[in-house]
Amino acid sequence: MFEIAGGFGCVAVFVVLGFATQVFWLWMLVECLTKEPSEGTDKIIWGLVIFFGNLPGALLYFLIRRNERIDRYGE
């Protein structure tokens, strides 16, 4: 009985984590494509990094570029 409940709990945790990572990925992709300035090629490059890099690409954008963009452009 406990084995079934424990297995379901593990699956539920992984489902929630998987859903959360996809929501974060989509949030970073949309933010990059809508708020990144169109001058130069930064928008295209970061969009491709996020799209093809999935979670690592989204994390890179979030940790490296997002704060820099907010400081520089205010958005």
C-alpha cells in the first residue's frame, strides 16, 4: 500500500517539476522576444539560445542577460 502511494508521489513531483520548467522556458522565450531591443542581433541570438537550449538556455538568459537588459533599458 505504501509503495503505491510513494510511487505516485514521486511521479507527481516530477510532473510538477516538468510543468514548472516548461512554464519558465516559455516565460523566458516570450520575454526575450517581446522585451529585448531589436537593435543588433541580440534578440535573435538569445531567442535561438532559449529555444534550442530549453531549460539551460532559459537559465542562461535569466541569469546573464535579463538583469543586464532591465538595468540598461528599464524593462
